[in-house]
Amino acid sequence: MSDVVTITIDGVEIKAEKGQKILDAATKAGIYIPTLCNFEGVKPKGSCRICSVLVNGRPMTACTTPVSEGMVIENDTEYLNDLRKAIVEIMFVEGNHMCPVCERSGNCELQALAYRYLMMVPRFPYLFPTRDIDASHPKLIKDHDRCILCKRCIRAIQDENGKNFFAFKRRGYKVTINIDPSISEKMTDELAQKAMDVCPVGALIRKEKGYDVPIGKRKYDKVRIGNDIENKAKKEGVV
């Protein structure tokens, strides 16, 4: 049995490895599917739903759905792009995102998606929740106003024994990301930097290391999110 299958994304046939996730197959083919919770090297969870596509007419998360022979996928459509825009808007109104004063402005994936989908005034009312900033840990500052609960830090940051540094605390609309104080004392500079890099927004900031790159030279200051995937494929002649 062949390990290669043929799928169609927005009318374009591409080859993919059997069992490969739709998101990975699309990325390899130079087709951009947005995501916030997915991170290379970490098992996908489908938390943010931004990568939702239509698979044979049914909505599925691209980061968790494996490809199969003959699969027909809709990705870049007016309906799906408006759905993604709505999710981005919900994330903005649900928290307190002050982009002009955020250390991650220009490197923030949520902000970059808002630009990509031309978000202006959200269609939803702002909630203005009251949330704290936790600076009690030796290496990190946790700004709960900016957290989008993507679980990246929970899944990616572990000690040498595989124990997670981060975990959910409380439930429902009160849920937050928590670090046990006794565990945070053991966090190295390398893990603190990795946690900051893993976070798609500015919820985790390494102390004394907030501004690595000056404004105007950050990743999304001049190039929109997804362009690296699309342009690389064009240069290599994939699409």
C-alpha cells in the first residue's frame, strides 16, 4: 500500500504522506493555514480553532486531522476567513491586549493575524476583565491580560524528567495558566527564553529580556504572517 496520498486544497492537487496532518501537508506545499495553538515539535491539540478548514464539506481542525486519499479541503474561502477573523476578534475582546505598549508587538502572532484578516473594530463587545500580572517568579513575568489559553507553554516546557512547568488553574471563564512556585525556582534561563519564544503573544516575558529586537525590525513589522511559507514554496517551484 502506498505511503503517499493525493489531496486537493482549494482546487490544487498536492501529494502528502499518509497519516500526515493537513496543516503539515499544506505547509510543505506552500499553502498557508493559520494557527495559534500549534507549534512545531509539540503534539497538536486543536485548541484555538483558527486552522479550521472544510474537509469534504465538514469543518475540521487542520492541525489534528490526518490526510487521506482523495480528501477535498477548502481553506482560503470567504466563509473560513471570516470565521478566523471572528476568532481573532473574540481573543482581542476577551482579554486586555494593548498592542502599542506590549513587548511582543511586531513579534505577536495574534496581532499579525489581526493585520492579515484586516481586523478593524471587533464585532463583539469588549469584556475588559480584571486580571493580574504575576511577577513573583524568578525568571518570568506572566501577564494574564494577554494570555489566549493556547496551551503551548503547557505542552512545550518541561524539566529533564518530563514534568510540566505550566498547568491550568481553575475552570471555565476563570481558568488561568499557573506555575508552581517551587517548580519555577528550578527554571533555567534557557527554559525561560524558550517559554517566551513558544508563547504566540506577550503573556510570558523573560525578566530583563523583553525587547530583543527593536520596533521596526521585528518579524511581522514588514512581512505579514504566512508569507514565509508561501514565498518559500514559490522559490522552490512547489506552487
